[in-house]
Amino acid sequence: MTTNESLIPKHGGYRKLKSFQVAQLIYDITVRFCDRYIDKNSRTHDQMVQAARSGVQNIAEGSQASGTSKKMELKLTNVARASLEELRLDYEDFLRQRGMEQWKREDSRRQELIDRRCTTSDEVAAWVQEVHHRGQNRQSGQEQSSTMNQKSTQSTYQEIAANTALILLTVACSLLNRQIAAQAAAFETEGGFTERLYRVRSQKRSSGTSSTPPTKSNPSNNK
């Protein structure tokens, strides 16, 4: 126990968390993806957007709650992780139901995107377009009708965009797994707010006892 332990430790600062930054990027690209490829009147559209939003909001709320409740911080971070897992399944379903390829773990495009370190949805969109053009150039020797080419282009964009989201979700979930493990270990070692309150009060009492001024004598006793 440190001698300067405070009752309310530093908390918040979630904007500096890598997990928050990646989750926020996922939210932005999910809104973009759903508006473009999912029927706006479908439940899937709303559920995907809400799952992405839940990932962001619960990371922030958990960070803010950590000042008075490590247990709540752990719970909300786990909710964020679960929300992003739900979103990951939605993207996988999107690919499977349309007969599109889900990139394998060893696909070089996965590491390429991670190394790109995109921070905005525009940067991600530019990367998707870049990957699409490379694919189109490889197929340039094949003759296709304009209708078939348009259909192929649309499907390719959807496939690349969905796989891009899945790559970023893998990164976010990995970060949150480590964050949850660290929070759990800290909770086991240091306890929560109740334990902190006990330590701080004990420290105050101990400090007060050692510095208590001597009791003044009653003048009447000297008479």
C-alpha cells in the first residue's frame, strides 16, 4: 500500500486506449457498410450498427466507471467484447449467405491491412478500393460483358469490405481479451472500491493517531 493512495484513482482516458480507437473505427466502417450493402429497413442493419456502437460505448463507460468500481469496469469491458463478437458473426453470415470468400488466416491481405494502421473510415475505404483494383487488373485479360463485369465488381467490393471489417474485429477482440485479463488480475490483486475505501480509511486513522496533539488540561483541575 502506498502512503499516498487516493480513494478515487485516475480513471477515464479511454480515448487513448487502442481497443477504443479500433472499436470506434469499426463502428464508422460498419455504419458505412450497412448503409451501402444492407437493407436499411431490415433488423440486420440496425443490429449490426447497434452491436458496433455497443462495443465503443461500453469500453468508454467501463473506463469511466473504473474510478469507483473495478467490477463494473470489468463487466462493461466484457460487454464490449461480446458485442464485437456478435458483430463478427454478422459479417461472417453476410459472406456465407452470399457465397463469398472469407479470407483465410494466412491471407497476406490481412497483415497488409494491419500494417497500414488506418485510423479513419476514409483510409479503410481507400485500402478496399486499392485491393479491388489489384484484383481487377489481374482479371484484365478476361473478356466479360458489361453486365457481368458490373455484378462481379459489386460482389468484389462487398467481399473485400466485409473481410476488412473482420480483420479489424479480430484486432479489437484480441486487444479486449488482453484488457479483460489485465483488469481481472488487477481486481484479484487490489480488490475493488470497498477494499480501497478500507485501506484509505485505515491509513487516515493511522496517520491521525500518530499526530494527535496532546489533550489540554482543564484549568479547573489546577485549582
